[in-house]
Amino acid sequence: MTSSPEAPKKWLLLWLLLTTIWGFSFFFIKVASSFLDPYEQTFARMGFGALALISMVVVTRRKFIVRGPAVKHLALISVFAQVIPFTIFAWAIHYISSIAAGLLNSTMPLWTAILAALLLPSEKLTQFRVGGLLLGFLGLLVLLGVWDVNFQANWLAYTACALCTIGYAFSAIWTRKIITPMNLDPISAVATQLTIGAAICAIFAIASPHEITSWPITGILAITALGVLGTGIALVIGFVIVKRAGAVAMSTVTYSIPVVSTLAGIILLKEKLHWYEPVGAVVVLLGIAIVQELIKPKSFSAS
């Protein structure tokens, strides 16, 4: 990421748009879960996203990506950043609120910092940053409310959501490290990525024993918005942000997503916000700020 003061202008508006889209995605997931099982929802989500972007590729006369190395890496990201986490969130939303799901999504930068230290030579974990990680994970325990009976009854769903964001972190770093240097067109790249993911999900959706008994208009609108906006358009925006500003800047989208998802959950779904959820989220974000060196000790700053 460049240090020029002009740099944020190239991606800040995209960052705000992505925050809004992904913030409402948890609301859409909750509504779509009323008639689709996790496999069907993930397939429909990625399918709608793929169709939207394939249409854009055709209309704008872009080229489809068919080169071996690029397709291989896009398929890898599709599995770890879409197929697995999308399915887990769609399953977990039956047991936890969309508010909790959105807040748990904010743990992504913690995993990004760890993976960046392992995969990017320029990234190092100092003692201060390790302290930030420990603080972040302490905040995660508070956010989960590990002492609460609600967590104890649905601990697997909460834990799965927290862990599956590792896939998002891996995607951001792998895109920056491997895919960005390939100079792929964002729309063509994500169209390929979602097409591969939709094909994988189709197998599980067809094999699913669940039978759709109703087609509520709200559910149809929700899954369409989740696919076209929350998956197709949003991933293109994310791809551009990583290319222009880096993986860390991309991961900071999770700072504001919980605000949007929480408001949507409270206002639109009438969900209850537990006191420890926003408190834990604040501690998590404080830890992330330390890890990303937005907060530094005086001696470190002076050096």
C-alpha cells in the first residue's frame, strides 16, 4: 500500500460501499434461510453472483479467464473464501442471530495478521503485535459470551463462524501475493471464481435431502440480493481494493460491517443484542488496531 496521501481516494468510496453491502448480507442470509438449506443457499448465492458477472463479461466484451495457473488459484480462493464459509454461515444462522454472525465476521483481521506473518516476508509479528493478537482473542471470548447458556447450547455454530473467517483472511493475502501480480481483470477473475464455486456447490445442493416446500417472495429477493450484490459485485469491489490498497486495508472492512449488520438485525429482524457482544467486538477491534500498528507505544513510534 502506498504512503501517498492521495492513495485512499482510489479505494475509500469502494470500501464504504463494500461495508454497506456486506453488512446487509447477514440480514439476507437470515431471510433466505427461511426456505433454503445451507447447500442450496450457497449454490444459489454463488450462482446468481456468477450469472451477474458473466453477463457483465459478455456485455463489456471482456475475456474469460481460462489460463491454467490463474484458474487454479481462483479455484483455491473460491473453496476457502466462498464455498466453505458461505455454507458455514448459512448453517450457523439457524442457531445464532445475524447480529452475532456479523460481529464474529470482525475477527478476520486477526487471522489476516497471523497468516500475513507466515506467508508475506515483509510482515513480522513483534511482541507488541503479539500482545494485540492476545487481546483480540480475549475479546473474541467476550464476544462469544462463553459463560452464557446461549453459547453453551450453540457453541459449535459460534465457533465455526469465528474459525471460517480464516478463509477470508487467506483469500485477501493469497490475492495480494499470487493473483494481483497476474494483472487479471477483476470482473473476469471473480466471474471465474464464482462459476467454479457454483459448480462445486451444485453437487452438494443436488445431493441434499432437503425439499423446498415454499418460495416466499422475501426469501427470493434476499437470495437474489445476496448473490448479485453480496457475492458478485462485492467480490469484484474487494478484488479491486486488495489490488489498490493491499490485504490489510481490505481486512479493515470488518471494522464497520458489524455496525451495519447489528443495526439491520435490531431494526429489520427485531433481534436482541446482548451486552457482551458489542463489548467483545470493541476489544477485538482494539486488538486488531494494535496488530495493524494503528496504535503504537511511544518508544515504538519514536523509533
